[in-house]
Amino acid sequence: MAIPFFKELSIGGYLIKQKLLGRKRYPLVLMLEPLFRCNLACVGCGKIDYPDAILNRRMSAQECWDAADECGAPMVAIPGGEPLIHKEIGEIVRGLVARKKFVSLCTNALLLEKKLHLFEPSPYLFFSVHLDGLKDHHDKAVSQAGVFDRAVSAIKAAKAKGFTVNVNATIFDGHAAEDIAKFLDFTTEMGVGVSMSPGYAYERAPDQEHFLNRTKTKKLFRDVFALGKGKKWNFMHSGLFLDFLAGNQDYECTPWGMPARNIFGWQKPCYLLGEGYTKTFKELMETTDWDTYGTGKYEKCADCMAHCGYEPTAAKAALDNPLKAMWVALRGVRTTGPMAPEIDLSKQRPAQYIFSAEVQKRLSEIRRDEALAAQQKASTAA
């Protein structure tokens, strides 16, 4: 799997250090969301269903840098929302690169060509452009015509200026394996790496009918990988994670592997599932009841096979069993034969739906802070 060697070596050294220190839980990637506002409204997204008072909030550059320092993960992914809307995004990225963090700036690319001048090519910076498939499929997924062509144009412009560009695809039910394979052929022709993850079933997403369950996920990815035999698709994943997607590994989620920091604080328990917030990373790690989350433990996690929960698991598995990882890398992903046993769901605790209460809590805090600021301004003027 063609992960850049420099990046792979650095992250591998970080993992070995954690193992030598005997740490059971540690972050691998910081999921940094400096805003929720987006310039698209994708039907499978559950990240933008907030009132304007929240969508208008931003993390400052200093808050972003402090989060990276506090967390200590070697890599920072900046999703959103759409990060390029943030007026300080160039400054945020420069500060993270100066800290020698590997930065994956996730974008739908509508603003990328216009904003390229804010960034400088660096081995620590990667643009990760959202493409959910070829033109017709992607434009339908993002609910807007013409987005695919603009994204491809931006990818070419960024590459021409010396930037490293990858694409990320979220896979939903109804996306034919043959079409995904053609999309992967297209990414190879463009000369970009690709990451893929089955979509998480956000409870607030407008489209609730096209999230994959685990059985469908494994069958679909087996079909895709079977079509890729002999091809040089450039996946930005570890071999063991891809083998997991094809149903050959029985991993459990590692939710602390990609902790999320956003405008509310540190999100419990993971990037995809918001069930409360803490003020510090230390508090997140020490107060979250990790054993109550994950497939087989919590209803909301039942069908999840997303990268942010399972790529860290695969990374640890490769460290614990390097011969197995090497064998999978040499053999490729197995696409036939029995699958690993599925996790028993009979004892999972029922879902708790607390989104609305959390939103009201945050709105109350915003109004309180605004009222205090207004009082202070009035007293200063007097």
C-alpha cells in the first residue's frame, strides 16, 4: 500500500514508542474540526445539522495549535464543515506544519483553486479531496451538479503547484462494485492516492436509507478488491484495514485512536459519535467509559466499520504481528473463503438520543457568553 515512506516511518516510530512505554490508549490522528459550516449539503452528512448560531462559530488558530499540542498525535486531519471557509485556515495549517504534524486538509475542493496561495507544498501537508465516485455518482451524493468537475480541476491545479493530493470516498449502499472499481482506475490515472470508508449512519443525516450494514460492507469491498486484482490502485490505508473491510479480520473499534476536537471541545467518544464533550484531552481520555462503546456494545455502533475507529486498530495489529501484516501486504486482500466471525449484537445497550439536548445546551452557553460580552462592552463604554 503506497503510503509515503517518510510519513509511514515517522508514524511507525511513534507507534513503537507508545508500545515501549506500555500505553494502552493513545491517539494516532487528531480529527480537528475548526468549524461545522459547509458550502454543500450532502444527503449522507450528519455534521451540518446545527442552527446558524453554531454554524457561525470558529476555533481560533491558537485553539487549533493548542489542541494539537495537547493531544500529541503525529497526524492532524482537518475535516469540517468545509475547512477552506475558515478565514485563518492558511495560518492554522502553517502552525501545524511548523510543529511537524502530518496535516491532511479535507476539502470538497470548491474553494481550493482560489485558496491555493494560502499554502506552501510540504512533505507534512496533504490535500484530501472529497470524491465519492465518478461524476454522476459524486454530484448526486453531494446534491449539486458540477462539483465533480470543479474538484478534478482543483486536484490538477494543486498537483501542478507541487502539492500532494489524495482523494477520500465515502461508500454507501447502492454503489455498484464495478462503478467503484472504475472510480479507482480514474484515481490511478490522475496519480492520486485514495482512502475509502463505509459511511457512518449519522442519526441526523437527511438520507437514512443508504447506509451499509456490516454484512453488505464486507461483500461490497470483497467484490471491489476482486476487480482490482493485478491493478495498482494507490490506497492510503494499511493492508490490514483493507483486509478488515473485506471481512477477513475480527477487529474491535479503537475510538480513542482518532479523537475529535471541535468548537464545543473534545467530543466523546469519537469523531462520528457525539455524546458529550470535555474541556481537555486528558479529561476525554480519563473520563470516557470506553468499554461501553463499539460494535456489540452500543446500538449506534452496530454497523460501523469506518476508518476513524478501525484504522488505529489495524495499525496496532500490524505492530503486534508484523509477520501477519507483511503476509497480507504480499498476498493482497483475500476476496474468497469464509469471513471472520461477526460480533454478537445481542447484548448491546440501546441507543441514547441526546443530540437535541446537546445543541440546546451549547446555544444557551453561546447566548450567555454573548450577553456577558455585551455587558462588558457597555461597562467599558460607560
